[in-house]
Amino acid sequence: QLLLPQLARGGSGSDRRSRSNIVLPRANVATNDANFWVAGTNVLLFPISFSIPKERILTKPPKKTAFAINDSRSWQIKNYTYGPLQEDEYFHNLQRHRFGDTRRKGGHDCLRHYELIASGCVPVFLGLEHLPPSVLTTLPRSLLAQGMELHALPWQGTEHGAGSCEAAPPNAYKSLVQKLLNHAEKHLSTEASARRLLTMLDIPISDGTKI
């Protein structure tokens, strides 16, 4: 979390803080834009989520040759065997699957969520409906919920291929993937995360500024 001090409400003497010696978030920030108010500490918490390099975010849905990948059971157990020098192979494997499992591991936030979306693989997010509103604030929860519903429909031919679903509207899957990729490009990249942080600190960003 990003901690930013808030103007004191009342108090006297050394407890009273003035606008001249405090770092404020952007002007007229709404209370509900923050995670929560910390009682008695005069600090406002703003959310910061994981992000992914924009070079890893696809621009259009990739070709699918497999249905679902379930190789990340928990933060302790992983079934995939990719090493530190096999990042491209790892992402290519995600790209060829329609759906991929993800869930809370050591914490609610996890790079896996972003890897799947950036790769055009629809996340099947275990426990999505139970997430607190103050975490994973950049993820498109409504789109993820649509993905869960689409995955739950009856699919045929998934044993040896990407499968098909007659119960889904035409192009529903491809349309959802494109919406997820568009969202990732706008909100989930490391560049977008840096811009949010600078904006929160009221640091101006000039057009063409490299972040």
C-alpha cells in the first residue's frame, strides 16, 4: 500500500498539521478513492497493485490450441517446470490456452493474474467473489466474472484441443479476451502503474514523458 498523510481534523499544538508541511494527494481527492482511513494515525492508504511490462501484453487474441491450464495450485505448489531462462516458453504456453487457473497465494495479489490476462488467457479466479474491495483495484472484476461464467458453460472437444461451446453467444470468448487485453494495456502495465503513482503524488507528467 501507498501511505500518504491526510490533513488533521482538529487537534492542537504539535498534533495539528498545516497544509504547508504535509504531502497531499491530488486536489479534492474523494474518500472512497482510498482503501480505508487508519484510525488515529492521520494517514490515508491508497492501493497499489501488481503490474506487468507492456511488452508482455498482447494486442489481439492469440490462436488457441488447448482448453484450460491448471498448473498453479498454491503459492507453495506449482506444477509447471519452467526455469528462469524460459520466460518466453512460459508465456507461449499461457497464450495457447483458453482459460487458466489463478487464486490467492501468499496474498490476494499475484503476478499470475496479470500474466494470464496479458497473454490472452481468460483467468479462472478461484474466490473472485470474496475479494475485499480494497485489493486488486486495477483488475476488471466484471470481465473476470464473465470469464468465470463462460468457463462454467458446457464445452465440447476439450480433451485434445481448445474446444467449442454452442451455449455461448457467437464470438463471446474472443470478444472477452479482446476486452481484457484492452484493459491490460490501459491499466495493468508497469507504465500505467507508474503514472497512477505520479498522479497520486500530484507530480505533473508532460506529454511524451518516458516512464
